[in-house]
Amino acid sequence: MGELKTSSPMASGEASVSSSGYQTAAVPVATLPPKKKRNLPGMPDPDAEVIALSPKTLLATNRFVCEICNKGFQRDQNLQLHRRGHNLPWKLRQRTTKEVRKRVYVCPEPSCVHHNPARALGDLTGIKKHFCRKHGEKKWKCERCSKKYAVQSDWKAHMKTCGTREYKCDCGTLFSRRDSFITHRAFCDALAEESARSQTLAVSTDVNNPNAKVVVASPPPPPLTPSTTVVSPALSIQSSELPENAIGLSPQTPKTTCLTTSTTTANTSCSSSNGNTTSTVFASIFAPSSAVVTQPPPPQTSSATSISSFPNLIPTLGRSHRTSTSTTALVPAVPIQLEPTSLSLSTSLYLSNNVGSSLFPTPPDHHDQHRHFALSPQPPAMSATALLQKAAQMGAAASNASLLCSFGLTTSSAATGKEHAATNTAVHWNSQIKPESGASATGLALGLGENSGLTDLVMRPSSLFGNQAPMTRDLLGLSIGGGGGESTGGLSALLNSFGGGGGFESSYGGEGQPERKPNGPALL
Amino acid sequence: MIKDEGSSSATSSPLAFFPALPQSPGMGSPYPSWLLEPRSEERGISLLKVIMTCAGHVASGNLEQANIALEHISHLTSTDGDSIQRMAAYFAEALADRIVRSWPGLHKALNSTKIVSVNEKILVQRLFFELCPFLKLAYVITNQAIFEAMEGEKMIHIIDLNSSQPDQMIDLLHTLSARPEGPPHLRITGIHEHKEVLEQMAVRLTEEAEKLDIPFQFNPIVSKLGNLDLESLRVKTGEALAVSSVLQLHTLLATDDDMQRTPSPSMSAHLQQFSLMNQRPLKDWLEKDPLSLLSMSPDSALSPLSLSASPKVGSFLSGLWKLSPKVMVITEQESNNNGSTLWERIRPTLFYYGALFDCLDSTVPRTTVERQKIEKMLFGEEIKNIVACDGLERTERHEKIEKWSLRLEVAGFFKVNLSYQGLMQATRLLRQSHFFNGYKIKDENGYSIICWRDSPLFSVSAWRFRR
């Protein structure tokens, strides 16, 4: 490779390479020097001199060499200073009389975008760095995160920030910027699960534990440090800590024996594996509840002594929102009487993290007043919204549902325990109610499964409704199975009762006047 | 066999299949145990069915049938039970109230001796504020929007259309005092119908402002929103105006719409759905059970673009527009409860209040008196208003944000996208508080929607008067 060097601004033909589009001869610069004109990025000055340096030149660290002792210098000025030391007669190196000509540099690598003079870079240092970064070998490496860099200055810049301020979301994603971290946290799904789990843990743990908060605030376990110290107040430390501790506790089988012994420091050792020195009170409440509430308690229950108290915990935890601080005193407390007072006293707007936002003071005190139903005995299906949706689905599916089914033919619950009680009633009813009841009783009977007295009823309705028993377990099946074409006496009777004549169309079409008028003389 | 409507003989009435059997002697309890179980999804579903049926009766004027249905509902509901039971109790009460209204004299006589305690009302508002996060979240988002809009302003005037909880303004005072350019000169005009509330508010706010050293002035206006005279707000030129409306604007939608009962396109949809009696009544009934009515698409009744005319809201909004507010933040219930017929309203109302009752159920124990108070005096009254009243009396007219945005745009407002900041603050609040579990806030086209487990409940939106 030939050495192409420009040593003087005089662009003689052999010294510089230029494409046809660019002038090589000295060109009067269009603008006067007072203000250095900067071109738009990506658009080099068409009047500029294009200089192509060889890779060797670009990578060379010491471009300026003293002719006397062959010492290399990175900068010309340094070389000059050095030469003075040789006691040479020196004279000031004159600035070239020529006006400064703008130079642009191209990358020698042919495959590079910047090889094209139209995409030349304007700065010598810039082209050197570019060449190193893109086409050079990455010689510098960060120890912490093992990221490699070709340019030393890049490496230095990275070392400044690597690991110094790092935000880690509980879902494992790392952020170097606070704002992106916060944005992420707000919508992180994993975080939502964590907090959901921590709710269950928080059932009895966070409550009336002024200690708890204090303790938690004190050295939180290292794994949590990055995430929590940066962003969250003590409370979220608490919340994020709880699941950690819970999980941390489960594998510690030998230590769990301490769980229920008492409210002693023994408990702290349980959670101390996480480096957490939670207070006894805190841990004692926390531990059993976590054992109870979180899914994988089996390792914890290995301890024989602790097992016995767990069953006690479950019902009380389920209902009682605040266990008192001692594990033993798992009073199914009804702290409800406290609620009115605390409600009226609290300005229970919780503190948000913002400066100046006072709307929401930190809750720990306020937790006293709140009930927690981590384990509400009812399964979620009991919620009104769930029921409504289910009902709507049933309605949609039940194109053949008859009114007969819709009325009172609620199947008995599938709960086995209730079967007998229900069967009695069902039997009783059936004895009273006539064939129509065959249809109605199915509702009861079907859910009951095989109860001798009712098997025939079960069978009959199956044929009547043409569905399988399992389907009728819940109301879904029943209405589906509802005899579309069944016209038992009761059915038509129902229809008549509903129809009430012409009132119908108007009623469902929209309310007309009829509704307003007391058209029920029967009532009076 | 049922031949006549009036027959109330239990054996023949299909409704008698319900366990409310007076003629079941020899049983320990008149009700089969499965009905009384705590775990009774079936009871819930049957409750819903009966409610829908009852509503149908009431809507069509079959009071006799409605009566029977109500009787059966009463056996299933309880104000102490699970959320569906409670809600059903209030719905039943509302339906009954509606029936009674058809005899105006009777209705007046029954209601004339009611003692309305203002303190109870105020207390219930506070309880709602504390036990449910909605108001807090709305305040956070509102305050953030106001704060952002007022950046750099030196004179700020805030009009609070329902100045009931001091917490909102206290928080705003704090944020304003902490801003880098220093606190502004702040005026707050609070509107409420009870003057005790405003007096309290004045005391709290002035004391807080003094602590923070903010030049502050509080102007109370005792008035119902409908009677508000915009002149009395005394908006001065040169001050930046912000309006905060939390669950207030919908009361202005109440109009005397008895005269407006023209068949709308929605009606015809219904007509088709249920088809005319003289055609195939039996078959239709066979095909539809009350629950299928629940499964109708929620907005089939009200097409999104058919806004019911409401002169009051229109004039109010344009009055506000003339005051040139820099920002107006509106929080409203996210539900289309403003159908013109009961039938159109019953389904969205069920879903909406079902979610609200669930919220309370999940955070507050069943036996709490406070919860019952909220349920009865707040939700129950709202349900009653939606179901039983009409015309000017029906003030709980909720509409979803799409409709509100249409109204606001007609009045000349332009949407301001709510910033991430407010949303994140609100989410953080939820996350920090273990008490509020299951609530979500999401951003939809620049509006913030507060949901309970995927059911949208409240919407917050911000508007400005100039592009």
C-alpha cells in the first residue's frame, strides 16, 4: 500500500487523492475565517480538500518524530518543544500564509461508508477514532461487564459509569438511566406479580409494626440494593423484600424450625440468610404468614414443631387481617372498631415519590387501619364482575335456554359436602312438585351426582335436557341444556306470565308510557 | 299450570321453584342449604337472572310479576353477603322505588319523612375517599396535569367544581411550593353545596398555605353545580385558570327528557332483538333468557355517536370555555349509564356497580359499617337514581370518555394528553400501598383510565381551550 501522506497544504497531484468532484488546487475559501463554519453533519464542504490517510497513519500514535533522536510525539507542538531541547536554532514555525483550507478525511477501508468522499468526516481525530472503532481491534475491556472497546477514550468513558449507578428492576432488567428505569418499573409485569405476592405476604406482616418498617429500612439485603435504594422508599423495600424473604425462607429447611418457636431472635436467623436483620417481631409474623400464604411452603413445614401452629395460622390469617405481633397470639382479631377512628384521622393519601408531593404519606401507620384479605375464603369467581361475565356468557351461549331453567333451577353447588343436605331438600321438593319438577329438580339433582333417591331424576332430566351431568354441574350447563323445545306445562305457563300480552314488545323495545301508568290494577 | 298472571299460588308459579316455599313443612329451614352457603356462585347467577327478569317486568309495566320477582330477590339478597348479594339488594330497592314512582302520591308520602343528614353525606364522601383509591388517583393525575400546564405561571386560579376533600389541594400546594421558580400567587375557588364543607376546606387550605408560605386566597361558593353562576367565579384577566372537575360534570346532563322519547336507532335494535310479540313470542322467549340480555354488547344501546341532547352541559361548557382556562381536568365514571330507557341502563349499571362492589369487597371486610355506609349511601343512592329516576331527577348520568370528548370538542376544547408523570405517580401510589390491590391505571389515547381488574371504572382527561 502506498503511503499517501499530505505533508503540506499544497495539494500537489501526488500528495492527495481526490475524486473528480473535488478540487485539489488551492481554492479560495468562500467564507472568511472569523467564524469557523461548521458543515451540516453528513454533508462535507464541497470546497474542502479530501485527504486519505493510510491505515498505518491513522493508527499511528506518534506521528511527529524528532529527526535528531527519533522520538515520537503525538502532537506537533510537543515535538517542537522537544526540539528546542536539542539546542537547535529554531524559529517559530510560521503559520502557513495560506488560508486555512478545510480538510475532510476519508476512511481507507473500502467497504466503509466513509470511504466515499461524499461521506468524508471533517476531523482528523474523528476519522482516527472511527477507523479504530469500526475497523480496528478491540483492545480495551471493561472488567465489570466485559464490554470491549477499540478506542481508549470510549473505554474510559464507560468505566466511569459502569456499575456506578445502576438500576435493576425486579424482573432482572438493568438500566443505567433513572428515567427509563422508572418508566419500566411502572409497567413491569413482573413487578406487578411481585407486588401481588407481597400483598399476600403483607397480610399480617406489615400491620402494626412500626418496628417492621424501621428494621426493613436498615440494611436491606444486597440483592435488593440496586433496585430499591435508588428509587423506592422504605416501603417498597419492604414489599420487594418480602417475596425475597419468602423465597429465601423456603429452601432453608433447617432454619424453619425457628419459625414458630416464638417471637425470638431465632427468627431473625431465618431471614438472616438474606442478610436481613429483621426484627423478631417482624420475622415472626412474617415467617408464618409467608409459610402459609406463599405457595411453596413444603420445605418449611418439614419442621415438626412448626407444623402444628400452621393450621392455626391458616384460618386466622385467612380472615383476620392483622395478626398481632406475637406469633402465638394469632387472635382472629376484629380490629374493626379501630377503623373508624383511624379512618377519620388519617390523611391517608399515600406518599408518592415526588418531591413536594405530600398527597400520600407513607402508609405503615395507616396499615393498621386496613384490612387485608389476602386469603379471602371466597374464590375469585364470587366477585360480582366475574359472576356478571359468567352470566352474560351463559346468556349468550344459552340460545335455547328456557325460562324454566332460569328460574330457581340453580343447580346445587358441586361441593360434595353439601350434597346430602341438598339432596334432602331436593327429594323433598320432588315429592311435592310434579313432573315439571322433574325438570326443576334436575337442577338440584344433577349437581348432586349419584344419590340413590335421585338417580332416576338425574337420568330423566338428562334425557329431558339432553346434556351430560357434568355440564349441569354449574348453571352453565343447565341453561344450555334447558329444553329448547321443552314445553312442559310450566314452561308455557311461564311464557304466558311473562308475555302478559302486548306489554312485551313495548317493554323490551323500550319503555313506553305503559310502564309509567299503574297498569297493575291487580296490585291495588 | 299458570293461566293467569294474578295467580300467586306458589305451586303453580314457576317462580315457586325457588326455595321460598311456604308450603314446605317439615324442613328445618325454609331454604335449602345450598342457597345459604357462602359459596354460591349459583345463587349469584340466579340472582342476576331474577334481577334482569324483574327489570324486564318493571320496564314493561308488569308490576305483578315484578312484585313476585322482588319477593324472590329478597330471599336471596343480603346487605351482609357477598358483593353480588349486596349489589342485588340495592338494585332491588331501586327497582322497587321505580315501581312506587308510578304512584307519585305514594312515593311522596313514603319519602317525605326521610331525614337527610348532611354530616352523614359528608362522612360517606370521606369514606369513599379513604377506602377506594379512585379519588386519590384522580387527584394525583389532576394535580400533575395542572402543575404541568401552569409551568411558569405566576398567578394561578383554580376552580374546583366539587371541593370536598382538602387533600387534593394540599398536595397541589406542596408541589407548587416546591417548584423551582417558586410558588405562584394562588387562588382557589371551591364550589360545594354544603357550606360546612367549604368552611372546613378554607381553614385547612389557608393553614397549609401559610405553612408553605404561598400567597393564597380561598373563595368558597355555596351552590349546586347546576345553579352555578359563572360570573360569581370572578375570574380575573391575567391569571392562569385551571378547572378541576371530579365526578361532577355528569350531573349536568340531567335534562327533562320525558319529551325526548323518540325512537332512536338503539330502540329499533332492541325491537329487533326481542321482536314483536305478535310474531313469535314463545319462541323468542324460549331463545332468550334473561341472562342473554346481559350478554348483549354493552354499547348496543347507545351508539357511540348518538349523544343525548343536553343543553345544560353545553351551555356550562361554553361558559367555561369563555373563561379561557389553561387546563381543565375532568374525571368521570367510565360507563354508559345514560340510556334513555331503563332497559338500556340496567346492564351497564350492573356491570359498573358490580365492579365497584367488588372493589370494596376486596379491600374491606364484610362486617364493616363503613363499607355498608358507602354501599348504601353512595352506591345505593346512585343505583337508585339511575334505575328509578328519570328526567331532571336522574342526575347520575354517566358516559364514557368517548362521549365526553365529543361534547367537549363541540364546546371548543382541545385534548391535552395526560403525561406519563402523572400516570406513574398514580401507579406508584398503588404499588406502594398494599391496601389497594388489583387496581390498575392505563393510558388510552392520552386519557387515563382507572380500572379494577380490567373493568374500566373512571376516566381522567385534560382539556384546554385553545389549540
